[in-house]
Amino acid sequence: MDTGTPQHSALLKALRNALRPLFRLFVRKGIALQALQELAKQLYVEAALAEEERKEGRVTVSRLSTLTGIHRKEIKRLLETLDQPKSLEERKASVSAQIVSQWLGSDATTLSDGRPRPLPYQSDEPDTPSFYALVRGITQDVHPRTLLESLKIVGLVQQREDGLIELAEAGYVPDQSWEEKLFFAGKNLGAHSDTVVHNLLKEQPPRLDRAVYYYHLTPEAADTLEEWAREHALELLIRFNKEAARLQFESLETPEEATEQVHLGAYFYRDRDASEPS
């Protein structure tokens, strides 16, 4: 494989490390090389198109072909496949995640200690929060009763004998739907990758991307660190969510200026191989 310049060689080495876990997933799930080749072509065209539009230049098929190395006939075909609509499972996952964020982020739907407040399904009092009002504030496309039953199936909410609805988890982690898990996996990996690329290209301002690495640990020590990370990361995300919900409410007072989105994530990695990278 011709890696070109030393910079290209270093980039491909980093890419190899970043993609190796994904190829383990591809092998396990039976995704063949041909499918990845088609996906790579689509992503090359998307990236080249976005780059040319960013420069505000004239975008032509010939220019996209030069940037990507893909034949012009293929470029034309691939351009027709862009902007595919989200699947039903992706839309449901997105709405469910927004519900949890709003539930945990609003003072009206949380208790004094920050835990989610049990909600009635519906309330005749306009100032009393309810599950129905929570859903209707996010979407008009899915009926609150339908969404409630869906969330009960995946174990995210439970309905008590007195009718109140409780949030079963402090964050949205779907238990059963493979499609929903993939939706969030793609969203999280994509956001982190975009941050990494943003910093590598020295785009301004630099974005937060920090990590801590330790080697030569006993399994007991790794267990302790994982428990510590889970506790404190969840605390950070809950506090961040509450502040983000407050600022979003303020931002919506001037909707024409509310054009930004943010994404804060946390992960913990461990492996039995304690050797340090060369």
C-alpha cells in the first residue's frame, strides 16, 4: 500500500487503530467488503461536496471526481443517494433521548435532589408537569400513549400502581432494540470523530478532547476505577444536562439565533493487554 508522505503514513496508522474495533463488529455481523466499499464511496462524495460548498466554489462532478478518485459516472449515481431520510427506529430513538434529557433537565420534572420526578400521564392543571405534556413539548408526530408503551417495553420507564410514571434509569440506554443502539453508537462515535478531526485540522476554536491512560493494573484496580468513572461521569452528565436545558430554554426566546448544537460524552475502556503502546 502506497502511503505517500510521512504525514499520510502516520494518518493511516492512526486510522488503522481507530477502525480495528469496528472491523471486529463487521466480521461478527457479516458485513462484507463490498458493502464497506460502497459506503466509503458515499462518504467520500459527501465529504468532498461539503468541502467544496464550504469554500463557496462551483461544485462540479469533475471536481468531485478529482478530489475523491471516483469515476464521474459513479459520482453522479452516488449524488442521488445522499440525504436519505431517517428510519422509524432512528426517529423513535431520537425522541426518546430528548424526553429523558428534558425530564432530567427541568426543575419542574426533577426533585430537589436532582432525581427525576414521577409524573402523572396527564394533568388537568396547566402548571402540573405530566408525561403527556413532556412528550407534546418535543414532538407532535408520536402519540404520548404509544411512546409510553414503547418506553415501558425497553424498561426505560415503569408505571406504578397509583398511575405515576417513573424514569427507570438516569440516562437513556435502550435494552432491546438493536437499531436504537446503533443509532446512538453512530451518533456518539460520529461526534467524537468530528471533534478529533476538527482539532487535527487546526480549526478554531479547538474543542475539548481529553483522556487519561493507565497500564499495569490488577483486575481489582481496574474494577475500582470503572466504578469510580461510572459514578462521577453520570454526575457530570446530569449536571451538564440540567444546565443545557436551562440555556436551551433561554435560547429559544430568540429562535433565529438558536443555531448551535452540543454533545458531551463519556466512556470507559479496559483491556487485559497491559502493555504500553510503542
